[in-house]
Amino acid sequence: MAESFDYDLIVIGSGPSGRRAAVQASKFGRSVLIIDRRGQLGGVSVHTGTIPSKTLRETVLNLTGWRERGIYGINYRVKQDIGAQDLDMRLGKTLQDEVDILEHQFLRNGITVEYGDAKFVDAHTVEIESEDKNRRRVSGKAIVVAVGSVPHRPRNIPFDGKRVIDSDGMVSLERIPRSLTVVGAGVIGIEYATIFSALDVRVTIIDQREHILDFIDHEVVDEFVHQLRDQSVNFRLGSALESIVIEAEQPVAILEGGRRVRADVLLYTGGRQGATAGLNLAAAGLEADNRGRLTVDPVTFQTSVPSIYATGDVIGFPALASTSMEQGRIAACHACGQPVPPAPKFFPYGIYSVPEISMVGMTEEEVRKKKIPYETGIARFRETSRGQIMGERGGFLKIIVCLETHRLLGVHIVGEAATELIHIGQAVLNFDGSFEYFIEATFNYPTFAEAYKSAALDVWNRITPRHEGEGEPPAVSPEESAPRRAKKVSAEKG
């Protein structure tokens, strides 16, 4: 006799991966329960992470007039006196709209929602404790753990929620500080550091590493750091943090060697850890690592317990909302006995700093390590018509191309709209396209997207003898393959 369950799929957490898993399973006609401990849908992404930080960024750029300063000067402001209430107003509306959309989506798909703390009883059973301490047990044929992550909070850091805070505290500041120390030059630290720098807050970034954002193409990071220094951001790199003390109501970071950094507020960003502490994983036969993360099969996202899957931040890198959604969808497909779609070979990475950074494919450092013969092309935004119109002072788009096949290997962007522009490069990469696509394509004018054509022409000028066409690419029929074009170029060189 087949075992009976209350639901075909139970999803713990309603963040990007959890909601995508739930909706996908419902599309297959399965019964689905989502459990969320917050009392509101959306998880960390909606309430303390992705959406709040990006809303804060957009609000700051709009109210300060930051995008227009290249035209009107560094003293230009849309609103002279910006307070925390100005930031809160837009944030509250955005978050409520997100929750409303999710509630409607789950209702439309017949997904049941319960609020409370979830704990495993066994590999198929979860106990839900509501806010009023009522408990009930539900069973599922399969369970997806999509609980997200929480800020890492070392015991030696004197967090108080006002002067020394973690990233969750950045979306609930009572006032905008005049100065900010950011400990940790990872993605979260960099995003908040640059957002508050755009508010003309004096920002100091501390990190024990000599370089920031090592996984980003180094040429992009160099440009990024140059722009931040122009915004008066201070860097204290290569020095470990020894302690944090409070002096005259201000947090003071004491660095290795005795250097002291004082500010109104100190943001500590020491990474994040999976929010698995209260799940009673042992009852289900699971164990998290020292950062609360679960290990999964990289294709199906199934844990070592066949009935349990894990997706999103709780499994670690890349911990992006976009990739988490795909993980949730794939896990639901496998749990429902449906064909598992292959994950895309290339996914974009975006850093919502000021300016933005985005990348897809290999960095120049990775290409060198693999010993692939390559060439690069760069288009600077200030040299595009759209850049001139907008007063763009910095930023560029860089493409990396294989010399032998002309295939695109990577795209790296720093500057306005980087996280939007990257998807053009992503599409060409996933279809194994050549850089000539950008030369032959027609882009709207004036747009930043034209930078792809300029960067491709830059590559062409580097690999083609100047006496033939004076650097302009000859007309190429669509039927002519990239390898054939590569051979043609090699023959001309020989």
C-alpha cells in the first residue's frame, strides 16, 4: 500500500528559490504547502536583503540626483535635506507591493501558506509552531529547504543595532549617519558603502585582504576603485580588524598595527550563514556545515536524504536571487518526477553598487590560466552618445574573445545599467556566438547597448591588419562561420 502524505511538496521558506519551487510543483498539478516564519511572504530577499537594498540604492540615486552630477556638478541635488524617513517611505511601499504580488501568485496557483517556525520530525514530517505557540505536524512526499541565510555575527563584535550593526540593520536606520565604517569588502559591504557614499556620507572600507572583489575581472575592479576614490571613499586594506570599542558614543575600529577608524555607524559584513539552526536537521538525517549550509547534488539539488532538497542561499555560492530561482524550479521538477532541465551554462553576476558591476563568462585572469589565446575589446561609456547625454564620466564594457574561434568568452561591465546590459552578452555566450554578432547587429541609437558594437570593433581593429579596410570589418555573410572567419584572419596574418 502506497504511503499517504498531506502534501506532495512542502517548501520551508518563501524567498526566490522557495516560491519558484512551489509554483513549479503546482503547475504539475501537485499539492503544495509553503511554510514561512515571518508572518509575511518573501523571505530574506523581500524583507532584509535583495529588494530593500536595491530599493534603497534607487531611492538614494533619485533623491541625490547622483546620475545628473556629471552634467550639473558634484554639488547638484534633487532634494537638499535627505533623512531616513525619505528612504523608509519608498521602501515600505515597495515591500508591501512585493508581498501583495506573492500572495496573489500563490492564491492563483492554489498553494497553501502557513506561518510559523518549522522543525523536522523525520525525513517526511515537519512540525509547525505558530506565533501563539500552537503546534501541528504535516507530512510531505518531498520537502524543499529554502530558508535562506542570516548575517554572520561573531561574538566578539559588539552589535547594538544602532552604532554597530549588520546588513539587516542597514534597512532600518533611524537616521542617516555623517560617517560610516564598513568592515568587510565583499559584495554586501561594497554595495552599502557605495550607496551611502552617494548620499555624501564619509565612508571607510576595511578589509584584511589586499584587494577587493577578487572574483571580478581585475581591470573592472581597478576602474571601480578609481571611481570610488573620486567619490572620497577611503580604503584600509591589508589590515586585520583587532577589535571594536565605543568611545564618546561612536564605534572605533582598531586595526592590526594600532590604526583607528572612527565613525557614527559601523557596518560589519562578515559573510552570511544558512538559517538552519532551528530546523532540527538531525531528526531528518541531515547535518549542516559550520556556516549552516547544506550539501546537495549540483544537478538535482537533492540532499543526502532522498526526500529532502535544498536551494538558494542555504547551499552557498553563488547565492543570487536569479540562480536561486532556477535551483528551486529544478528541484521541484526532480521531486515531481519530471525531466530535470539543464541549468544554463552561463549566468550573470550583478553587484548593485554605485556604479554597478556585472559580469558573465570568464574573466581575463581565468582565460590566461586556461592558456586560451584571446583578445579584448573595450568601449568606454563616456565615448557613447548616450553616455554624453547622461554625463557619464566613467565606466566601460569589456568583451573577451577567443582568437582561434572568435567565440565570446566573457563580458564585464562597470557603470550605469551594467546589470541590464549584461544579458545581451549572456545570450550570445549561451548560444556559443562569436563577437562578430555585435558588429553585424543593429542597436537602438543612442543607447549604452551600442557599447557592444564599439567593443567588438575594438577587437577587430586589434586582430586585423590595418592596411585592409583601415580597421573596419569587411561585410560577412551570415552563412560564414566563426571558425571560417578565424581561418581567414589567420591566413591574412600569415
